[in-house]
Amino acid sequence: MKVSYKYLIILYAIIFNFFSVNAEEVYFDLSEDNIEIKTDFDGKEIIIFGLLQDDYDTLLTIKGPRSKMKIQKKERYLGVWINNKQIIYSNIPTLFFLSSSSKIDDILPNSIQINDDLNFDKILNNKTFDQNFIFENDQKDWNENFVRIKKKQLFYKEFEMKTFKDKLFQTSVFFPPNTIPGIYYVDIYYIKHNTIMNKDQKKITVKKTGIGSDIYKFARNRAATYGVFVIIFSILSGLIAATLFRRV
């Protein structure tokens, strides 16, 4: 169910009046902090809103869960295309959303963006990785292709930050249908003179529910057994399909 912007603006006004006694107060909130993935899950929009601070820029990030991630490149050998080269990056956010009141390159130096993981276009600059080949002056291309793929999948995305009378902000973010379960960290930063002056954090929990949850837990806790069931099911499906086609 979508939240009416009319009611959001009223809520913003109440928040602003409540916190206006303290201009340095860090405050932001989420329309929801839980996402349930059911069999018919087709994505979820969450609205994030809060206070701006006078003469400060505001930066919002959503990241998580972190894991190893792989990118491969196909090459042709003897007329067959195979995944010959690959890089496995370590400790990479599977999802990374970004929203800011100004362009991030205008408000923070590269060193802070890289050290604090505040820009997905530079997320690989300080990450370790393993590769099965020797770079030929193309490491930057590999990094850029990884980010490009994540953007295409809607896992890395920049969202607009709307402001109201320079006092309140609101951002709507969309979690895609193939969002994985886990904890997602929502961080807000107040920035001045190219320095992070204040910050706060909240969490969004994404979890599977229903039969999808049972299958997911079974696959994770008993991977070998799950693999055998998948193989048996595939064989039976093939035999049934072959029998049906013969009868036709």
C-alpha cells in the first residue's frame, strides 16, 4: 500500500515542529522497516524522510548484506564460448542505494567516499579480490563492468532526494523482486566543509515467509540433500515431458 504524499507532508510538518527546538538533532525514519518476501513478491517501495540541517548537505545510503561476488568474461576457444576469466571480489554490498541533496563529488573528497564506502562507483577501490588471470591494463574496466551489471539489475541505484522548504527531505527507494533476505543498513550523514559532521543509522529486515521461506532454509541448511532433490526432480520432469511428447 502506497503512502499518500498529502499525509507525508502533514507528518513532516509535525516532525519539524517537534524537533525545531534543536537544529542539530539527527532525525530520520522509514515508512517500513520490514520487507516480507512471499511467492508473489514483485518488489517493494520504502519511503525515507527526515530533517535537514541549515547549511549542511545530506547523504543517505542503504547497503547490505555483504558477500563475495563474482564477475566473469567469456572467451571463444575452438568455436565454443566459455567463462575463461573471472574475478571474485570480497566484502561487497549485494545492494547499494544512494541519495543526496547535492552531488556527492561536490560535498565529499574521494578519500572519504572510498574509505567509508559512500559511492558505489568507487566501491571496489579498496576491496580485495582474487583473479585467475593477469591484468592487461584493464583492471578499471573490470571494476566498471561489475558496477554496470549491478546497476542494470537495479541493485546499485541513485534515487532523488526531495526537499521541502529546505527543512525536510524525502526519498523513495525500490527494492527489486530478486532482493535477497538479510539486514540492510540505512545510514544518514550530515556534511559540511567536505567533512561528515553527524550521522545516524537504522535497519531494514528482509525475510522470506511462507513456503518460500521453508524452501530457502532447507536449501541453506541441507544444501547436499536439496541438490539431490533438484537433480531427481529435473530427471523426473524430463521423463514426464518426453513421455507426453511421444504420445502427441
